[in-house]
Amino acid sequence: MMKLVSWLYLFLIVALTLAGCGPAAPTTLPAQVEQLPLPIPTVISPTSTFIPTSQSTITQTPLDTMEPERADEKIKTLLQEPVDCPAPCFWGVVPEQTTSVGARNIFSQFGLQTTIITYEGKDYYNVDYDVDTGLSLNVNIPIQNNLVETITVTLVSDLQKAGITREWLAYSPETLIKRYGLPSRVDFAADWGPKSFFSMQMYFDAVGLIVQYAGNDIIPRQKGASQVCPLTAKFDAVRLWMGKNPRHPPGEGISLEKTTSLTMDAFSKLMTGDPNHACFTFDGDVFP
């Protein structure tokens, strides 16, 4: 698994530890994750399931759990094609609408276990899944008053191993812009040691969605002007925050207007055009 920077490392270590899993691959992302004590997790063995539809996204109708092969293919499809449900949502789970039982049913439909951690009287749901292409998925959901409060999704991809690009097309820049319109803002973070690190954050305030694309060696190892092509770059990780007041959102970066020559409208048109030409000049010298 490609190394990430330390914040993602610590986030994945916490998520996997709380889920009762082994340690994640080391990274170097800056820490943004609140450290919780390590209680013994309680795994809920689901007995009913749920499938989201465009007509009913938060009902709790039980359905049979899919066979592993079918579930794997369905998950791959969901990562490529967005579910038709009110934004923000993830596979039909909607913050402040979906109940705790409904959320477990959605994941158990795919044979995914929900690990529940209780901290200071509050439950946190955690779901992990490894796709056979090398993509790892983590979903973290705090529960408030038996409702989903917010959703944080982390996708970590070993594209070199998988031999394919963008297994998470449903959350790519062009898909989100076409679906939700111009971002409220776009900013960037970068670091040049010991590896070059680059991340791009897109904010859709109207629908309560933040998405971050991050990776090493996206930009050169020295500061200066460079070309960035977000639709073809091999990002190591994609992270999404859904809902009001998300937990541990990305820190404030440097704005699109300061780091590139693009306006928001020009950026959006570029991202929804030809993927092979969706590139811009990134000015690394504006970073301290």
C-alpha cells in the first residue's frame, strides 16, 4: 500500500484499531484525528438488510444479505455510480435522517459488519472493507439520538497494484461538479519533504459535502510551478465528509485563486471537460 502522510496514517490506525483490525500501512499525513480510548468493540451481527432506491433511501425494509461475490460487484458499482438519494448521502445513509438501525441494515446487506464503539455515552459506527482490486474502504459514523449524525468515508487505493485508475469515480471532481454544480470553494495543501505531498479540497456547502484528494509525488519534489491533472493523477486517498459540523474536516489550505490562474467557473469547466486535458498550473511558491 502506498505511503500516505501522517494525518491519514493516524486516522486509519485509529479506525482499524477501533474496528479490531491490524495496523494500517505507514503514511506521513498530518494528524487531524481526535484520539479516543481503546475500549473493547462490540460487533453487531446483522439480521436484516436494506437496499437504497431512488424512491426510498432511508427505510428499514429487511432484505437478504447478498452472496460475497455479488456484494463485491455491487460495492464496486456503487463506487463508480452515485446512488440517487438526497445529498449528502452514502449508499443511502443520510445524516440526520437515517436511523442507527437503518444504517446497520444498509451495510449488512453487503455482508459488512458494523463495529460499535461507545465513547462518553455516544456510539460510533465503523465499517471496513477491502475490495479485491487493492482499494480499502472505511466508513465512520457518529450516532446522535439514534440517528446518523455525520459520515466520514476514507478510500485508500493502491493503483499500482490494481493496474487501474479511479475506482472511486462516483466521488471524482467531474462527477461531483456535474451533480452539485460549482464548488463553494477549492483549496490546496502541499509539502515538499521528504516526499512531495499534494491535496485538493472541494467544498459543496449547499449539500454539506467536503471531498479531499491526496497523494505523494503528484507534484515535483521542489517548490515552483508545476502542472497538476486531477482527473488522471494517481491519488493515494480520497476522503469525504458528509453532513453538518463534520468531525475532523481538512485544515484550511491556500485558495484556488492564489495557487492557480483559474476562477471557480473556469476550474469547474476544466474538470468537466476532457479528462486528458483537465490540467492547470500549480504555483508551489505561494506556500510557506
